[in-house]
Amino acid sequence: MRPSRRAPDELRAVTLERGVVKYAEGSCLVRFGDTHVLVTASLEERLPPWLKGQGRGWVTAEYGMLPRATLERTRREASTGKQNGRTVEIQRLIGRSLRATVDLEALGERQITVDCDVLQADGGTRTASITGAWVALADCLNWMAARNMIKGKVLRDNVAAISCGIYNGTPVLDLDYAEDSEAETDANFVMTGDGRIIEVQGTAEKTPFTQDEFLALMALARKGVGRLVELQKIAVA
Amino acid sequence: MRPSRRAPDELRAVTLERGVVKYAEGSCLVRFGDTHVLVTASLEERLPPWLKGQGRGWVTAEYGMLPRATLERTRREASTGKQNGRTVEIQRLIGRSLRATVDLEALGERQITVDCDVLQADGGTRTASITGAWVALADCLNWMAARNMIKGKVLRDNVAAISCGIYNGTPVLDLDYAEDSEAETDANFVMTGDGRIIEVQGTAEKTPFTQDEFLALMALARKGVGRLVELQKIAVA
Amino acid sequence: MRPSRRAPDELRAVTLERGVVKYAEGSCLVRFGDTHVLVTASLEERLPPWLKGQGRGWVTAEYGMLPRATLERTRREASTGKQNGRTVEIQRLIGRSLRATVDLEALGERQITVDCDVLQADGGTRTASITGAWVALADCLNWMAARNMIKGKVLRDNVAAISCGIYNGTPVLDLDYAEDSEAETDANFVMTGDGRIIEVQGTAEKTPFTQDEFLALMALARKGVGRLVELQKIAVA
Amino acid sequence: MRPSRRAPDELRAVTLERGVVKYAEGSCLVRFGDTHVLVTASLEERLPPWLKGQGRGWVTAEYGMLPRATLERTRREASTGKQNGRTVEIQRLIGRSLRATVDLEALGERQITVDCDVLQADGGTRTASITGAWVALADCLNWMAARNMIKGKVLRDNVAAISCGIYNGTPVLDLDYAEDSEAETDANFVMTGDGRIIEVQGTAEKTPFTQDEFLALMALARKGVGRLVELQKIAVA
Amino acid sequence: MRPSRRAPDELRAVTLERGVVKYAEGSCLVRFGDTHVLVTASLEERLPPWLKGQGRGWVTAEYGMLPRATLERTRREASTGKQNGRTVEIQRLIGRSLRATVDLEALGERQITVDCDVLQADGGTRTASITGAWVALADCLNWMAARNMIKGKVLRDNVAAISCGIYNGTPVLDLDYAEDSEAETDANFVMTGDGRIIEVQGTAEKTPFTQDEFLALMALARKGVGRLVELQKIAVA
Amino acid sequence: MRPSRRAPDELRAVTLERGVVKYAEGSCLVRFGDTHVLVTASLEERLPPWLKGQGRGWVTAEYGMLPRATLERTRREASTGKQNGRTVEIQRLIGRSLRATVDLEALGERQITVDCDVLQADGGTRTASITGAWVALADCLNWMAARNMIKGKVLRDNVAAISCGIYNGTPVLDLDYAEDSEAETDANFVMTGDGRIIEVQGTAEKTPFTQDEFLALMALARKGVGRLVELQKIAVA
């Protein structure tokens, strides 16, 4: 029995609320149960120096948590003077995940920065961030298309992400914090709308896992991402 | 005529929404029109080293803006590696304002950290922060009182803040961004429920102002703070 | 009775010594009693990036304290790796105060950096800094005028600053450290030669103050600034 | 045809040279072809603060590259003032991988720090680091056992790692730099001696991959890790 | 002919003014011609962690330059966020030089920090700093002796320093900035009152020098330090 | 008797192994007994900003130690966020030493960066670094000459360095760690192939030394450098 009484293959309640911030070209408040992330997509007519003059654009991401998004207050990274290792890992993952379905040539020489700020954290902040980021990015691209800044299909497919893990010996979908802190194995899957894999990260801090266990997690993830992609499609429709 | 068509002594629509975050001992989402600040009050059983063993507690504040809270995206302070001068000024102001009505001895040897994170900025983020911070702080103290951690009246009075300025030659209350960027003079007033002054900051980047002009701003502020204190009392009732 | 036996409206002995450093275009060693600040004004033919090409110049300030300017040695900010919040606040205040009477268009596309370094601190370092900074700035502008780099009146008025506070229930002028550490209320006033206000900062860490108390402080400040402006005029004559 | 003319399932020449540094309790110079990493394991009788008094030890890792380990010189991280995101990701991965087979209770309240410094980089530095780190760690534990500091089996199994990728449409084992920079997909597998998975990271910056492709990579990895574990066993014999 | 018309073995006008700062236990304003350094010696009842409980004290130094001590303004190190390499080298040299004649056991478990802040720089700031630092240190130790905090002879000898160089082919004493920037060779000598050497640093950025040239510089230095030690003895008499 | 049983004027076993890294234009693994330093010379077609357009090139150096190069592990500088004072001093010394025999005009507008990374430290890391750096630099210049990038004699002479010290009252050559930590005096000499001096640094942390003692050290150094230059000539032949 999961602490939340969910079935093993059951997502938390997921909502994707668009247009939540006045200034951003795209934005989405994504909720996976009690995990709430505010995502904005900001268009800028500039590029990182190493990309200039190549006829391509760039999509990048930054991630942060409000200090009291967590059970205990964590120190503000702006005050400690640097982003910690976990933050760096997550924002690199979000950026890679989004770029995998964007046609950077079609975007043109511009940068879209996706900011994912966790207002409340109950496990799965990185997967919620990616899932919401795709919505904010899609809105930003629609904003650009409406102004004739881009032509054709810049976004090739949906991108969504979900975590899975082995909790009390059972593979379960979409871990919340209570499960995550107890799970033997934790894996994050980023997948496209057509079921292909963009990124897989499986970690066993406690006990190494077998290939069969991993395949069970991947099957759950495929199901969960399928549902998330449906919700994305409804949200941007 | 103000850009927002408000009367010179008219506040923006102000809302104070409590309990918006699951984990914090106190929290408040404060809105002054399109300026939205998420405030949390976090209780910690620790003190800054210089305060240990003196039988007193401490209240401090941190301030931040989400990168796309503003018209143009601003760089994330966690990524630049330091809080800029404006951030430092504001969080020190919020901390001093709150401490002025807290009985630190009655609080006991504990620290309350108030985090003010601006989700959307349209002028007046520091005054909205202070006004909402008082609500979050009050809730945190109520949380403590309900657990018999404190006795008696720790919070001696209300604290609220408002900006005033001279816009097109006319003293006006509660500047939004359109006014703030054009105002000749900008002043922030932090006051108590009984009308006394905790902090006054008046600045003339463009044209120095006279004592009479300053007194006109103070009169407006007194009126505005009076209204904010009423709203605080309704919120925590 | 004040610890220094001064009358409530009596300044400390103030001296403004010009030309104290060999290389700077303008310099002033300002003493408010035992508070000694070495100020230099440095002309540079460059501008902050955000100001380029707008036909205007810039005046900015930096502030520092020698480690043993104080009763106890404080850590060197160059060694801790950052300027603390108080330093940042003060140098921003000095910069704003000076800019309020400089015609930045008439200055041309150049920057003047005013460095205020406290050799000895006995309260009122920021007000002494501003008062001396005006002298160094005036000398720098005279140096430029003598070389036909500027024409007409770049400096529109004098700027001086003084602190006031309520000490043992009495409003007093120009707090020294012994008074400052005991005062209920502390306010700094930056004013022009014609009596208008550039910046007001009043703070009540202990007890909120009334409007009447604030007006009493402002009246003292006006008197003190008047005397400082006289001394500035004698110094640069 | 691979640039190195290797068969798809062929490792580069791998050597594991022990005892290469005079002072460290364990050390290993690991070579995967032209990728050379110097690994040391350092025993310290101290723990991170959050782990004190829990009867458990800790194993952590740090990773670095000499500035000219690469084709073009890269900036020295000690000089830029921080470790970049890639460095942080890799050292966290190495640490997690090692901890997965260490019995931290049996280790006792001590820390072993594994430093992986890349002398020359030709792709696969993280997998070479993990494979060599296990040897250095084993030697450090043997050093401790010889001094009766630990009893029983602290190291539960071997740990080795290898990269796989899809290069020119074919799944290949142990990518070198020439392949890595062209591969559509890149995956790193960390596995135990008994064939279980500790960590999987698969990334598609260019084209998302299918589950079947991923399984083909995993099969290659299993084969490669098996060979690496044999070499580890020979090295420590 | 030297730019200053001094004889090759002639020092600049040297003054050592004691007691220039109100709070410090020892202080000295040292002038070598137009090079002016304000030195303070601060006693603290604490030690660096690695020295605790060893029955010995410590003497350390910090060095800084005011931004406009130089012909062109240099950036404030507190603002750039770190001390540059030259600053670090100099403050380490000053500390080592002073420690060489202090009986650290006799000092007791305390630290004296000597701050050398250059108000105006015209070459030779490190040698002026050391020479003045000895005076400030001596005064600090006298202050302690007067309070019975130390007994006997803590300071075993005088320490003074001077630069020499080969300018236009001639060995000269006490280089000013005009000479320093043109000299082929630059050497700094730190010596005791009895003529022994504490530190020698000779550098040839342009042309390597011979042993005979070096000995000629050392002979000049011996003469110069002899004169500086006389001035120190007069100053503290 | 020296701990290593060497004669007072006897170097440790010195080897200079070239071409040890695949990518660098020049490289050398230098060993002075148990002190091992990996040196690379990297050519870059860029210059520091202050040197652009002057028709001259630049040679600079960076220095680092692997964390477990030492008896006890030292913290990684990339992780602490800055290079410590000793590192800064040493890399500045290496850079100056190399520049003293390079014809920077003949080098052309390019920069050569010499990285000296200590793999194992047993005293004398800075002198081994300089001695090996000359070999790596020579190889880099040969690489350039072979591609007609430079003409004529860019490297005017050899440069080598050795430490000397007074150990148990006797002047000895090439201190190892056991001697260095006990020596009364420690001096480093950087000299050219023709016996002239580039840099001398003599330090007496414990007891000041006499001129005669210093001359005895210099005589030893001359002998040691002569031998090192012979080895360099053999290495590059």
C-alpha cells in the first residue's frame, strides 16, 4: 500500500495552468499533487557567445526552489553564493530534454530561457518541471508564431517526464516525497509524445537493481508519460 | 490623471491570502494590483551566533524576485553568485520593520525567517512584502502560541508599508511601475497600526523636494497604511 | 546631557581638507570629530555599459572602512570576498545623493567615481562621506573646467548630510558612536544648499516614532546642513 | 566502421595500475585507450557534519581535469572559482556508484575521499574514473584491514562502468571522443560484478531513441562491464 | 641621474608617525617620499584554529591599496570579490618578516593583525609597509607590556625593508615609481637591526643579473636598512 | 647527515620525460626524487586584453597540486573556490622565470600557457616545475618552428631552478620535504644556462641569516642549476 493510497500505476492529480504570469511569453503553473512549480519561458534576442552566427537558436533552463518549498527551510542559493550540485544537475536535464524536440534552426538566432521555480516540493520536482516547461515553451512559440517570428513546426513533439521507483518491493509510478525517501531505486524518464526516450536516469543508492526491475519501471513510465502528454494536449488546445 | 485611472489617494486592489504553502508555520500571498509576493515565515530553533545566550530571539528577512517577475527577464541571483545591492537593501528593510513591533524577549531563543519572493512585479514590491510579511509572521506566532511555545503578546502592533511619490506634480499613493519609473520623488513609509513611523525612506534621484511636499506624501501614506492595517486585521481574524 | 557635552543642536568639529592625495582629480579629508573619511574623485573616460551612447555621464560612489577604523577590528571586505549589506547601502546612498545635483548631460560621456574610505569611525560615517564627497567632486569638476572639458554649471547646488536622533528622549544633531548605539531613533538627511531634501532615511529599530518627533529631527538637520554648506563654500572658495 | 577500427562490442585497451602515488592509502592509474585518469583514495578520520554520531562512514568523490587533458586547453576550475556543472554531475555520480556496494556501517565513522583527476581525455572519463576508483577504494580498504581498522566484508561487490552509444546507426561499446562527439545517443551504465545495475544514464541530445535501442546498449554494457570486472579482479589479486 | 635627483645610495624622505589612529593598540603612518601607508596593529584574544592550544601566539598581516592611491584608479578589491596575486604575495611577505623577530611563545596565545593600507603609492609600498609595521607592532607590544599582558623581550630585534634596483645600469637605493617601472632588476631586502637577512627577493623580468650586481644591491640595502632602523629607534624612543 | 643520505651538494635523482601528453604542443613529466610534476605548454592564438596590438606575445603559468599529492589530503582548490596564496605566489614565479629568457617580440601575438600540476610532492615543487616548464616550453617553440610560426631564436637561454637551505647548520642543495620542514632557512634560485640570476627568494621564518650563509647557498645553487641545465640539454637534444 502506497502512503497516498494510490494504485502502483496511478499518477497524482496533475494540473497544468497556463498564462499565470503577466510578462512572460509563455508560462505554466504545474501541479503534481502537492508539488507545485511555476514555469516561465522568456524569449531573448541574444545568444550565448559560442553559438553566435551559426543560424541556430538555443533553449536553456534554470531551476530553483523557494527556501520554504520544503519541510525544513533550506538556505537561499542567492545568499549562499552558488547553485548546489542538485540544482545544476536538474537544470541541465531540463534544458537537454526540451532541446531534444526543438528544431533549433527553425527557431532562428534567439534564446528561450525556461525558469522553473518550485513553490512547494513533495517529490518529483524535476519531472513536474519538464512537463510544465513543455507547456510554457509551446506557448512561447505560439506567441512568436502569432508575430510571424517563426514559420513551420519548431516543436517536433511533446516532452513529458515522470519518476518511478521500487517502493516496498513494488514498482510504482510518480513517487511523492514519502515514497522517494524510502525507495530502494529511483528512476526518471523523459519521453516524447510518440513514446521514444529522451533521457533515462536510474539510480540505486541502496540496492542495485536488475534489468527486469528496470524494465518494469520503464513500462510504468511509458504509461505515465502517455497520460501527461494527453493533459499537455488538452492544456494547449 | 494616473495611468491606472486611480484617484491620487487610492490604493491598488489589495488581497492578503493566508496559508498558501503547505509546510511553512505562516504564509501569505500578498497582491497589490499586479504585484504578487509569496511570503513564508519559518521558525527555526537556532540563532545567529552573535545572539546566542542572551535570552532573546530574532526575526530576519530574505527577499528575491523570480527571474521573469519583471517585464524583461533579470538574471537569477543564485546564478550570478550574489544578491545585488537593491536586494540587500530591501531585505534589511523588511527585517528591521518587522523587528520594530516584535517583543524579542517574549519570542524566546528562536529565529523566524521571513522569505519574500516576488512572483510578479509591478512596483511596490518592498511595501507589499512588508505588509504581507506581517500576516505571515502573525500566523507563525499563532502557530507557536497554539503549541504553548510563547506566552502573552509577542507582536505589539501591526506593521504595514506603502509607497508614495510625486507624479506629474501631484502627490499620489501606491505607485505602480508605470508611475514609479516616471516619478520625480519616491518615498516608502513603514508604519504601525497606531500611526507611528518605523521607517521612512524618501529619495529624489531627479529633483530635490521640499519639506511641504514630503509632508503631503506622509499624509497620503498615513491614510494608505490605515487601510492596509484594516485589511490585515480582517485577514488574520 | 550628551556624552560629548555638546548642545542638542551642536555639530562636532568639522574640517574639510582639500588636495590630500597626489593623483586624484579631486580629494578631501573630511573630519566630523573623530570620524575621518578620505574621499577621492576619479575621472574616467568610460561609462557603465547600460549608459553608453546616451549623451550623459555618470557619478557613482564606493565606500569602505579600514579594518581598524573601528573599536574592534572588523574583517577586511577584500578578504571576506564581498561587500556587506551596510556597505552596499551606504555607497548607493552616496551615489544617489551626488547625482541629484549634477547635470549629467553637461558632464558629458564620462564617469566620476567617488571613493569614500573611512580611516577612523566614530558615528556618522555616511553623512561625513557625503559632505566631503561634494568637495572632492567640486574639485574634480573644477579640474575639468580648467582643461575645457566641461562648460557651464555642471554642479547645480551644494549637497551635505547629517544624522539626527532621539537620545534620552531629546532630539540631537550629529550623533557620535556613543549616542548612535543608544539612540531610540536614527535619521539621516541629505539636503541641498537651498534647503530642499535629496534623501531622508529614518529608522526606529527600538521604538516607532511620531510625526512630530520626525519633524523635530528634520528641523535640526536643516540647521546642521546649513552650517555644513557654509563650511563647504569656505573650503572650495 | 568505427574510427578506431574496433568491433562494435570491443573495449579499448584497458589497464589498471595500482600503487602509483606514494602517500595515498589506495591509488590507481586507469587507462581506457588514450583516456588516462589518476585515482587516489584518501582515508580521513572525520565525517561530514550531518553524518556524525550515526555509526556509519562515508565515501565521496571529487573529479577534475588537468587544463590540457583536452584537445584545446580548458580553463582551470581553481582559477575560474568554481566547478562547472559537468564536473559536479560526474563527481556526484562517482560517489553514488561507489557507495552502492560499500557497507557504510562496517566502514565505521570515517570518510574515504576518492579523487579522480583526468590526465588525458579521449572520451569516457567518467566510466574510466568509476572503474579505477573501485580499485583504489579496494586497496584503501585492504590497507585498513591490514591495520585491523575494519573487520569483515566492507566492499560487497565490484563496481565498473562503461559508455555505449549509437554511432552511425550501430550500437557500439566504449565510445572514444571521435565517436562521442558524433553519436546520436550516449548512455553510461554503472553495474556490479553480479550484473545488477547501480546507475543508468541515457541521453539523446539529437534524436530520441526507442526502448529496443536502449536494450541493445544495455546488452553491450553488460558485456563490457563483465570484462572490466575481470580486469579489476586480476588487478587486485 | 635619478629622476628624483637623489644620489644612488640616498633614501627618500622617510617619516614614521605614531599613534595616528584612535582605537588601534599600535599604529604608524609611514612615508617614504610620496608613498604613504597607514599601519595599524590590532590585538585579538583569538588564534587561527590550527594554532590553538600550542602555547604560542601569532602575528599576521593584511595589505590593501585605496582605489585612488595610484595614478590611475584601480578596482576596489572588496568589489571585485578577491584579493589579487600581488596583494596576497605582499601580505604574506609582511607577516613572515614580522614573525621572524617575534618570540611567539612569549607573546602568549593571542594574535596581532597588522593592517597596511596604502593611501598613496609611489613605489616601495611593501618595504614602507614592513618598516612602518615594525613600529606599530612595537607600540602594540608596549601597550601589552604596560598592562602586564606580556613579560620580557617579545620583540627580539628591529625589522626594516628597502628596495634596490639597477636603473640605467647603476645600482640605486629605494626605487620610486618612475624608477621602478624602468628598472632592469628589482630586489627587496628585509633585514634585522643587527644586519642579518630575513627575506630577499630579487627579480629580473627583463635581463638576468649577475652575482656581482646582486651583491652591489645587497650592499646598498644594508646601508638603507641601517638608516631606517635608526629612524625606527628614534620613533619609538 | 641528511635524511636521504645525500651529500650536501647532491641533487636528488632528476628525470625529464618529454611528450607525455597527447594533445599539448609541449609537455614534460619532471621528477626530482619523489616530487613529480606534469607540465604542459599550450599555444593559444589569443592574448590578455592589456597586451593586444603591441606586437608582442606572452608566456604565463598556472600551478596546482592534486589533492593527494601530499602526505595528508589537501582540499581541492576548484572546490574551495579560490587558489590559495601559496599557489598564486608560485605560479607568478614560474611565469616571470620563463618570460625572462623568451623574446616576446619574436614569439608574435600569441600566448603560451604553461600548466604545472603536481602529482606527488616531496619538497621543491616550484623548482621542479620551473625546470620542467623550460623543457615543455622549448618543445612548444620547436613545434611552432616546425610549422614556420616563428623564426630565429625565441628562447635565449636555459632556465632552471633549485632550492637550498641550511639544515642542521649545514648548507645543503635540493631540499626534500623532510629537510624543508626542519630547515632554518630556505632559498630558491632561478638561474639561466650562463649562470646569471633570474629570481632569488630567500626566507628565514625561524632565524635570520647572514650574508655569508646566503652566499654559501648561492654557490650550491649555481652548481645544482648547472647540472639541471645539462639534463635539460640532453632531454631536448
